Amino acid sequence: MKNPFPIKLISFTLLLTLVTQIQAQNMELPYHQIPDYPEKYTSGNMVARMIDGLGYRYYWATEGLTQKDLEYKPSEDGRTILETLQHICGMSFTILNAPSATPNVRQDLSGFSFEELRKKTLENFKAASEVVMGKESEDIESFKIIFQRGDQQTVLPFWNMINGMLSDCIYHTGQIVLMRRASGNPQNPNVNVLMGKTAE
């Protein structure tokens, strides 16, 4: 009779390697924990901190989502979690584009995998935070939200970003936390949004 242990050992080793790779990938993504806060309360630093808080919430709201979770939606007319992620990702580009007044062209994100959506969204949040960090109120006056639809442009001041996309991303991130709980896979209970750190 052949010894089954080598096969089991290989399987366990493979599983351990995969888990380690996933953990390493997650550690490379921004907002595993919230960065240290700036020394000064400048206008740009305040906006950056809002984005950082969003990034931390989003990171843990989306950590460990399964295919079942991604397909979950609260009602027939509601968005699935995956569709909500696509919506947030789209807004993350708008948040990133505002400081440079780069026009936003509608994107089709339906072909992105969950992993791609999550990575790109977190990277966009991080890049946007870094761009606005240290900016003064005079700098922020030049930030613009620009929607490009063919030859038509709609231009809005950065004020609309605060009550619009930034607040909306926080709102929808909370929806993901709620929906994943309803799906049977609640968020890590050790998430501490006040301190911006999660006990492992």
C-alpha cells in the first residue's frame, strides 16, 4: 500500500504557499492600515485624510469577499456587490482626476475582475491622497470635476467632490459591509475605523 502522506504534504504545502501569496499581495495594497496623520490641518491635508479614511474602510469592506458575496444583491432592483465595486471604482478615477482638472470619460468596468477593481480603486485613492496632501485652499480652487460626453463638458468645482463622489464612496462602502453580512460573510470584527488599524 502506497503511503498517502506525501500527497497530503504536497497539498498542504501548496495551500500554505497560496495563502502566503494572497497575504503578501494584500499587504502590498494601500490602506491595510491608515497612514499617519499630517502635522498641519491644511485644506489639502484635510481632504487627503478623508480619502485615507475611505481607503481604509474600503480595504476591509472588500477584504475576503467570495464569489457568492460578489453576486449578492439586497433586492431585485438593487446592485450586486460587484456592481457596487464597479461604481466605486469609476468614482475613484473622478476623485483622482480632479486635482489636475482631467476630463472624465465614461468607462466600461464590467470586464474587470474583482481583484482588478479592488487594486485599481485602492491605488486611485492612494494616488489622489498623495496629490492633494499639503495643498492650500488657493490650490484647491483650481481643482475641477470635468465630465466629458462627446464634445460636451460639464465642469464643477471641487466642493461638489466633497458632497458628491467622496461622500458617495463612503456611503457605498458601508453598503458593501452591510451586504456581505447579509450574504453570510461579515467584515473582520477587528476593524477599528477610529484608530485606522486592524488587529490581526
